Amino acid sequence: MLDEAIAQKLDIEKFSSTPNTFCIADVGCSVGPNTFIAMQNILEAVGRKYESKALASELPEFQVFFNDHAMNDFNTLFTTLPPEKHYFAAGVPGSFHGRLFPKSSLHVVHASYALHWLSKVPEEVQDKDSPAWNKGRIYYTRASDEVANAYAAQFAKDMDNFLNFRATEIVVGGMMLLVMTVIQDGFHRSQSAGGFLYDELGSSLMDMAHEGLINEALIDTFNLPVYTTTMNEMARLVERNGYFNIERMKLTDPILNVEGPADMQMCTMHIRAAVEGVLTKHFGSEIIDELFTRFYQKAAKYPLIESKYKKGNLLFLALKRK
Amino acid sequence: MLDEAIAQKLDIEKFSSTPNTFCIADVGCSVGPNTFIAMQNILEAVGRKYESKALASELPEFQVFFNDHAMNDFNTLFTTLPPEKHYFAAGVPGSFHGRLFPKSSLHVVHASYALHWLSKVPEEVQDKDSPAWNKGRIYYTRASDEVANAYAAQFAKDMDNFLNFRATEIVVGGMMLLVMTVIQDGFHRSQSAGGFLYDELGSSLMDMAHEGLINEALIDTFNLPVYTTTMNEMARLVERNGYFNIERMKLTDPILNVEGPADMQMCTMHIRAAVEGVLTKHFGSEIIDELFTRFYQKAAKYPLIESKYKKGNLLFLALKRK
């Protein structure tokens, strides 16, 4: 889909000047190797585009910016860069919820499994006096509509900022290629894979609180800054923002086999890798092993119900800067 | 000197187009904080230049590229970036003895205490059959002229490559600001501060070999890939290369008080920080503590003779891309 979007929609001849350097950024790239594969794919697709336009002699040099927050392990990223890469590599520390690059300096921006991270937990859900107070839970999917609305509002605000910042950084005609986990329109929010698993994580924390292993008040002041959108919601947000045209929008299945049973040990490791940082910061590191042992037991139910959650839950979105 | 060189010699109005983004690179930057201070100085000097030309309204955005080899601790660099910085930061992993940046993408390149690192040990000094074989030593300063010439030839080759690569990466009119430890012309190579200290390090290794703690053959196959040039030698190499004009060339004293006695514990730590990596790779980590204990004792003589070595041993060089 990425190849096709670049082949059909990237108007390289319309860039204000044929670029000397073609700049690609992967925002929220983590440590690799997925980011290396994605960047290589984009680079090759852009190269073919230049060739197809008989611009091969003008093939620019490529510079690839690997972005993630400053606590990301850039040392690992840099020491495992592919030795045969045909681009100049740079790491850019900082949140994609803020400005990261100079004005009009990028031609393609990629973000994969990244945009579900909110810039922060919506304030109301941790405010005792708000109807959106999320007592006894750490996530919105099984919570009241007030809580879910607060999450949705935060996502809308974050996405608008994200699109504004990237619109500043991407040249006119440049593209943004986004891969996101979504929930299919029509499903209830509690029926997302992430929702199910994060709810079980919250439920494991509450079990520990009932046994006196965690102070329950600590759970009331903790919520995961993660939101799962839908295809229609994303389309509305992009259109309302106004800086990008939607060139491609397609739901697909995750790469892993959606029919076979999930490997719950692997799944537990993934969830732990994703959220251990924020959990440790709030609850301390002592509870983590016990928490994920309990989570693993609860999540064992998941393979029985997972396939309906996973099918069609991956959104590919190709946007072009107006 | 850096401020002055930028104020008097950087022709911002002659850049092919007023840059949207002003790009600065620090090559061989290590982990900070020195690099942050240097970059801030350059950024402010360039800002004043724009103001002095009444171009303040066109003040570009700044992007700063922090470069060092891929094993550098970029995680520390990124997490200690100044919170109030007025530039977009990026880390670039790789040796400055190779290409690092796209063509004509940089306006100012800075390198401080970095260019004494050779790309490799000259091959002859580790070749038993060569007249330049450096048996029983790890450095060239007290060695034969053949050894010293092999080091000088490697430096000349490396510097020519360095200037060629940077000439490709720097825009016409862009500047290179270099700070280097040198030995004053007229002094013998053994009279450099680095030479004295590295020779004592080699001598400590030989003592350990004589006591059976190290295999002497291991010492014969190890040499430090470091060279101390002179001001005249640098000027000749820059002129022979031909891509840069020398705008400023000045010897100065290191920042530390050159008259007072050196803190040899600090000095030992500095030397260890600089060369522990290459030593460990060759000799293993077991010998390191013992080696530097012995070195510290030998180097105790150093404060008695140091001031004549240190005075005027810092070269500031401002080059402009033709």
C-alpha cells in the first residue's frame, strides 16, 4: 500500500525545486528493526518514482530522520543501522506532539503504531470532581461515556496539533504515510483488542488493591495515555484540520495471522514492553512482575474472542500536504 | 575567536538563497555539555550576524546535528539537551572520516578536540618487516622518524579526506570552525603534552610486559590512532586540499590555567576516558585498572615540565568553503 501510494500519489516533479536531498522521517520509530524496513521500503518506492519519470539521473541523496522521545534507546538504534543503507541517518529526540523539524524540510513522514499515544492523560478523568472521573479503572473502554468522550477529545486535540506541526514541516506535495491500530466503525469501544487487554490490566491492578498490595487511590490517579480511533473519526479529524488531502484510506488485517490463536505469552510481553515505563513511573517497579503474572492469567481468555477484534483493525492512511 | 570569525567572515547574504534553515554540525561532539555550549555560541553569533545585516526578520530556523561515531552515548546526549534550546536537534552516527551529510546541506561545521583521531593506525607501524615497525611502543613521539613519518602521512591522508567530505557537505560560503591541540612549530614531537603522556602509558604497558602481566607481542601490535599536528602543517594541508580558504588561524592557550600545576588525577581520568575503549578492545578489560594505577605514578613527573608543553598548544582555525 505504501509503494502504491508513493507510485501513484507522490508528485515529485511538483516539489518547488527538484530536491537536492529527499528527506524522510519516521516519527515514533522506536529502536528498529521495523523502522529500518519501513524506511528502506519508502526509499525504494521513491527511487522507482524518479526512475519512472526518467529522472533517474537527478536521483537525490536521501536523509532519514529517526524520531522518538528522548528516552528512546537511540544507542541501540544507531549501532544496529543496516550497514548497506543508501541514506544519511539522523536521530531526532522529542515528542511528535511538538515541533521536531525545520519548516518545509521533509518530503515524506511515516508513523506506524505510534499515533495512539496521547500527549497526556485527559485531565478530567483524574479529577475527583469531574463527571469524567475514572475511578477504579486505568482505561476508557469499559468506562462511562464521559470518560470515553474525554479521551476522544484529547485525541482530537492531539491529532489536530500533530497535523499542524507536520504541515509546517512537510513541503507542499509531500506525503504522510500512517499505519494505526483502529477499531472498526460500528464496534463498541470495549470491543477493541487493546481495550480488552488494557481493561484486564486495570482489573489486575484492582485485584492487587483489594488484596492490599497496592493503594487503590494510586489506581484512581493513573490512566493510560493511549486511544484507539476509528477510520471515520480519523477522516473527520484530517478533513477538519484542512492541511492534508486524504489520498488513500484502507482497513486491513494485522500482519500476524488473525485466525490462529494468539500466543498470550508473546502478547503479554508486547503489552508489558509498551506500558511498563508509565506503570513503573507511577506505581514503582516492585509491583510489575506480580501485575503481569496476574494479567497473563486473566488475558488467557483473550484467544477465544480475539479474531473478531483483530480483523480489519489496521488502518493505512496516505495524506498529501495541500 | 569563534564569535569574531562568524561576525567578520560569514557572508550570510552570499548563500545561494537565504536559507530557510541554517544547519550547524558538530563533528566528534561526544556526549556534552561542551558541545551544547559550542553550538549555543555559534547560534548566537549567527543570530547577531543576521541582526547586524538587518535581516533579523528573515532569521532562519536552526537545525543542529550532533555527530560522533555510532558507539557514542547518544542516549546521554539526547536526555541532557538544554531544555531552552532554540534549535531542532538531531544526532548523526558515524565517523567524520567518511560522508555524514547530504550535499551542500550545512552552513557551519564545528570540530573541537576531535581531529587528532586518525581513521586508523598507519599500517607500516604494525608491520614487522617495515622500517616503521614501532616495536615496544604504542605511540610515535619518542619513536624513530620512520614511525613519525608514517603517522604524519596517515594524518595528511585523513585530513585531505576530511576536507573533501566536508567540502561536499558545506554550502559555498559556509564555514568550518576547528579547535585542535597542536604542538608548536619548532618543538620536537616528543615535547607535546599528549606525546609525553601517551609515551608514559606505553612505558607502563612495557613494565607490565616485563613483569609477565601482558604478552609483549600484544604491545607490538597496538598503536594509538592519534596524531598531534602543528599550525604550519595544518595550513599546508588545507592549502594543498584547495576547497577552503583560511580565514583565521591562531594559537592560544588551553582554557585551564597553564601556569598552575596540573591535577594529575583529573589528567589520568581524561586520558583513560579517551583511550580506555581502544585499549580494552586490544588488551581486554582486566589490565586497565592496573595500567592506569601505574600510569598515574609515572605521570606524576608531568606537572614539573608541563607548562612549556601546554602554552600555545591550542589551534583555532576558521575556514571558508570556496
